[in-house]
Amino acid sequence: MGEDFKQLLFLPLGGSGEIGMNLNLYSYDNQWIMVDCGISFADDYLPGIDLIMPNVDFIDNIRDDLHCLILTHAHEDHIGAVVHLWPRFKCPIYASQFTAIILRHKLREAGLLDEVTIHEVDLSGSFKIGDFDIEFVTLTHSIPEPNALNIKTPLGTIFHTGDWKLDPDPLVGAATDEKRLKEIGDEGVLAIVCDSTNVFHEKPSGSEADVRKSLQELLKDKPGAIFCTTFSSNVARVETLAHVAEATERHLCLIGKSMKRNVAAARECGYLKDFPPILDEEDASHIPRNKVLYVCTGCQGEARAALMRVIQDNNKHIHIAKGDTVVFSSKIIPGNDLTIARTYDLLIEKSAEIITERDAFVHVSGHPGQEELKQMYDWIRPEIVVPTHGERKHLLKQAEFARDVGIEKTIVPRNGTVVKLAPDNIGIINEVPVGRIALDGDMLIEVDDMAIVERRRVLFNGALVVHVVMDKSGSLLKPIDITCIGLPEKSYGELKKYIDDKVHDALELAAKKNITDNDALSEVVRTAARKAAKYYTGKETGPVTNVHLSRI
């Protein structure tokens, strides 16, 4: 095939239309590479589900041509799905040291460590795979070793930013490699595929050093225990809080498995060299409350995170009392508002003081505002801007902003859109099926699986189980057994009697019509019971109703 028939393509399967769940594919001449493989957190619409991730059925079609998975950094929305989806890919993985350490721990827990080939790439390192020359470019973010990818192909260079910001005073890791970014721009960049999360903010995101000063001043005179919750992967924030503990003459205690694991990984990579001693939870419980600063997971109100366990008194060593302060040193992720509001209510019940980013300067974003985007454009000077990593409104806004500052070519993708970047006639040329899959315990299922649909129905409408025992002639051998689930308890007796009466009436009518088939009789009972419950409770939809018909 001649060069004129070869194409350079970009295909997002996740992260272009939502914040989280990032999974991107690049193709040149039918050779494919994947960039990131992340999760997102489920909401109340998916009862019983904690994590969701992209549907990767499309990759089954290209698996033999998929050369590798490259991880830009160790945040869950970029690496969290690897342990669940890698068995579908079975390709080698490339990552920097810190990301590789975090990933290996996950793979070890999943029993996959010996199966996966992980290549560690030095900071500012590069490698070649197929016709792709890939270079890691150091940026700054809220986690060690965030990397942009400079992807060179015979049809042009793509600069994939990953998550980034321009922190003038990073406290963990190296500063943005401004010199290299200018050189990349001089070499020529066809397209920048760029983080859109913070595009509605005109000003820069700000420095972690400024947050450290603010928190130190804010917390210096607090009377009780201090609980600071943030993402466990935000190692820079954890280090900030460790220094705040020292400055306010408090002992530091970390709560949460992932929090401790990420700190250990950062230390292994040579970060956090001045980190203070860490008390375990039992020792911290014997120290005066005003001498302890706890750093814990749970900033999004997650039910299983450390903060919620403490709030609900499920931690045998630590509790929250009147006069304590709880700082949410994080941003509220869109969609988590209700969950976090419920967490606030529980803390108010305990008479704790709550401080969030809306009350004081306790957080800086790890994503670029408009001034930072403009600076990156000036360094890289791309011909095309492709916004990603954001909801639809974020992607459209970045495209608009890029045009406003003089970059005429923009392409706004959706998950599943095949974007042609070269040669000629650039734009969206095709679409592949996409969707979401959910982690249900240890099983991966579709988000519209009947298990989830049934849970949602039970969640909103309750359930009935009706057990009918008959002889072969159709006569009842014992009273009908009715179990109500999720229906008002105080009316159980009257409700059951009402349902019982209606089921008896239905069975009598069925006998007159000579309905004897078990399946048909079960449906008669189910319909009668469901309609009776619906009428009695006044709900628009009746409960999920199951019938067990036994013949003796």
C-alpha cells in the first residue's frame, strides 16, 4: 500500500464526553497503540456498582495489531481499569517508575503480575514501537511523574498532554520541561490532544506551594483533631498536609490502604524525602486530639473510604467528635454532589467544623486554566487542537478557546468517533460502538444488564415474593406466603392481607377459566399481587414481583 493510502487516526473509547474513564487509541497504517485505561465512579443510578469503565469490544477487532498500552500517570481514571481489561488486550505496558510501582501492586492483588510485561520508561525517556516513536515529556500535575507523550509518525507528530498544569513551584517531582516543549514546537506538531477539565477557568490553576501556606495558616489554631481528606493519589497534597502537621505541632496519621500505598511508592521512587514520621491508628488514638492531624481517603463521600468509616464509627481506634475540623482538600467531581452533601450532613450531626474549597483556599486543581492552555499552544504551535478529557461542554469550550487564540483547525471528538488527523480531509470519518461496563463484585457486566435494571426497580419500587403451594388439582394446601421487601413496614399486615385477597380472587377466576398450566398460573398470581401492591401503596409503578408455585 502506498503512503497516500495510509492514515493517522485518533479514537477515544472513554474520556471524551465525561471526566474520568480515559482510554484513547492511535493508529497509523493499521498499527495501533493505546494511551491510558481508566475507570470512573458509579452513581446511584447503578446500585451495587462502585466502578465503571469503557466497553472495549472494538479492541477485539484490532488486538493482533495493538502494539502496546502506554500509561501517562498513575491516577485511577488513567490506570484503574488495567487489571480488569488487560486480559482482553494482552499487550505490553509502558509506564514511568512511579506508575509502574502502583500498577504492579494492583496486578499482584489481581493475580496478574506474572502475566503482564511492564517496560519502565525513564523520565524524558523514549522508545520506538512499530512506526511510532514515543517520547515521555515531563509536566506537572497532582501526582508524581505525569507525562505528556510526543508521538512521532511518518504522517506527523501528535502531542498527547495527559493530565497537566503549569505549577511554577511544584513540591513533588520535576518542573515542567519548558525547554523541551519549545523544541517540540520548533520540530513541528500536527495535533495536540489536550486536557479540557479546567477550561472554564480563565486564570491558572495555581501552585501547591500556595495551598500549603494557606492550610498552615487556616489550621494553626484549631482546637480538636483535624481530618483532611483528599485523593490518595494526590501525593503532593499529602506531602503538603504532612508539612502542615509539623508546622502546627501535630502528629501525622494516614488512614486508608491506598493512601499508605501511594506514599510508600513515592518514597521508593525517591520522593517525600523530608516526610515526617507516621503514627499508626492505634497509637494516634492515645494522643490528645489537638495534637493529631489525620489524612484520609474519602473526599468524594465514597461509602467504603476511610473518612466514611470513621464518620460511621466503623474504625475501632478513631472517631470524630465535637470541636474537630474536617477539611475537604479536593474538588467536587461532577456527579458526586449529592454523595458529598450527605457526608457533610453526617459531619454536622457530629458537630464537626467542615471546610471545603468553597469556604477557603484548601485546593488547587491539577488541570490547566485558559492562561495555561494558551501558554502550551504557544510552545507547541499545533496545526490542530483535539480537546479530550472532559464532558461535552468542556471539549466544545476548549475548541472555541483555541479558535479564539488563532488555531483555526479544531476537531471535537466523542467516545467512539474515528478522527482522521492525516493526510488531507481531516475530521471525523467513522464511528465505532462504545459504551460502559460495570464492575459488579468480581464480574464485568454491561451497565444495562438486567441485574442492574432489576436492582434499580427494587430500589425505587420495592419487591414482593409470593409463594403458592397447590395440589395437582389446583387446590391450595397452605396459606399463601407473601414477603415484602422495601415496602412500608407499618402497613405490612394490612398490605399482605389486601394482596392475599386479590391473589385468591385471581386464582378463583383462573379456576373458572380452567387455567391449570404452572407458568400461566404463576403469571396470574404475579399480575394480581403486583397490581394490588401498586394500588394499595399509591405508587405509579408496582414492586418487582416474583412468584414461586409449588405442586404437591
